[in-house]
Amino acid sequence: MAAQLITFQIGEQHLGVDIMAIREIRAWTPTTMLPHVPAHVRGVVNLRGTVLPVIDLAARLGWGTTDPTGRHVIIVVRIDDQLQGLIVDAVSDIVAVDESMLQPPPSLGDNPAADCLEGIVSVEDRMVMILALDRLALHIKPSLLAEAA
């Protein structure tokens, strides 16, 4: 069975998520910082009246901190019952991949990045890491988001 993925880049790395998890792709917007959150949480933005937590995906995966510019985008995804934004360098395209082509991430010991991956698939001439959004999820108490609003 084929799955449709949105692919995007962080530096030279190619990643993808199931298209059904994507709610929208929006231009970079500066965030409002929150107190006492993990370092990979950039803060929150106002998404049409909803407080949207924004994750620096590069930092979450252990690849360094993103210094966002006007060329960066926020991919808004639904994880469980919460919308979250992921900062990425650029959105590439939509691809259909056969789920039988999905390879498990290599076992490299204690590797936080691999823990966030569902698998890896070869698409044309590049390797695309498929994110496991449920393992990547940021669990913020709704009360903390309400205070930020």
C-alpha cells in the first residue's frame, strides 16, 4: 500500500511525515518564549486565535539550533489532539512511497534522533527519514498554553 508523504529539509537532511498529519504550512513567524520548557521548544505563535507550540526540529533531533530567517517555514501538524508547529528549512514535495520500501532506522545505541524515526526510505536519489510524530510529540499542559495567550 502506498503512503503519501510531505518531504522537507533541515540542512542537507531530508525528512518526511504522513500527509494526513499536516494541517498547514506557514511562513516563519517569530515566537513568544515560554518559561521552563525544553530547549528545543522555540515558544508559541498565534494561529488564528489558537496558541501553537513551535518545536525547533533540528534541535529536537540533536542537529543543533535553528536560527530562523524569512526562508524558514513552520509545518503545522496534528499530534494526538494537539496542533504543533515544526520549524524546517524548506518543504520539498509530496511523494508516494510503498510502505514495503520503508526500512527501520539503524540501531545505533542511545540515539535520540533514531528514536523519533518511523523508518527510512529511498526516494529518487535521496534518503528520506520518516518522522514518528507520536514519539516526537511535545506534551505541554493546556494550562501553560492558556497562560501564554
